[in-house]
Amino acid sequence: MIVVHHLNNSRSQRVLWLLEELGIEYEIKFYERDPKTMLAPESLRQIHPLGKSPVITDANLTIAESGAIIEYLVDHYGNGRLVPASSTPEHLRYTYWLHYAEGSAMPLLLMQLVLNNFGAGDSSVVSGFIAPQIKLHFDYIEGELRKSTWFTGEEFTAADIQMSFPVELIAMVKEEVESRPKLQEFVERIHARPAYKRALERGGKYDLSFQ
């Protein structure tokens, strides 16, 4: 049985959503952030040395990192679902977006969040580098979503699940989505999916406003 070590208000919500899309049975072990630091509890270190979420256990395997978890679940339990056929342009795009989410989009957002939390949100680093880069990346994402319904084409894939977290984060800022209607439409589509709703019911409150 797959166990999702689920930290509230975290990327592990994507893992629950993927499992619901695939119709796989799983259990959830819940962890709560420290209300002052918003960090994960030390008990997560018993599962993985970094004490981060998401992390899953499957029999004697422990797997961390969103992209690695998604690839593992799709490869071992997907039976060809939620991934384009190999050696196709769509599969190449799938691989790209699967890695882009955490490799390119999230570092910028996290840098801004950290600086904001430490009272440096108006620094020259933010205005001179981070903010322009965020604009560049999310204008790029908006342009890509003008080309197709989903990130890899007209079929929903696990790459859309992976991309949901950075897109949902940026969509929290009204000014950021007013000029990016395709980004807002993407958020509305994923929120309407039955599996997304089931994952919220099982995982509990999903509120990113604390960031």
C-alpha cells in the first residue's frame, strides 16, 4: 500500500491528486507545519533525512521529490495513463514541463516568498532580478497555454499536475492573472476536475496564502 506522508499546504497535495486521477488505493499520514516557522515537523525526518514533503513509501521504497514521485507512480501504476506515447513531440513536452515546474518556475517564486517573509520584498534583488524573471517566465507560460488546452497538448497529463503548484501560486496574485487569461483558465480547469476535488477532501484544507 502506498503511503503519502502529507504535509498540510504543500506540494504533496499534487501527489494525492495524481493518485486520485489514477484510481490507486493509498493511505495518508498527516503532518502539520509549525504555526510560527511554517516548517515541517521533525517527525518527517524519520521518513526522509531532509524532512521535506512530498515523500511517499511503497513497501520498502521511500521516494521524495515531486517529479520523481510522479514519474514513479505513472511508470509503476499508470498503465499508460497520463503520459503521452514515447518518441512523440508530446512526450518531449511532457518531460520538459515535468522538470520545468521545480527546476525553473518554483525557485523564483520561492526566492520571492523567502525575501518577503524576511522583510526584504522591496529589495533591489527582487525589483532588479526576481520580479522581472517571474514576469518573463509566466508570460512564457501564458504563451504556451495559448497553443493548447494543456501543457503537452489537448490531453491532460501528469505534467499538468506537476505544473499546478507554481501556476496556482502565481494565480493568487490578482494583478498577475489579469493580463494572463489562459493561466487563469488553466487553474479553473484543474479545480473543476473530480479527482482534484477528491484529493482536497482527503488531504484537507489547501491554503497557500500563508506563503
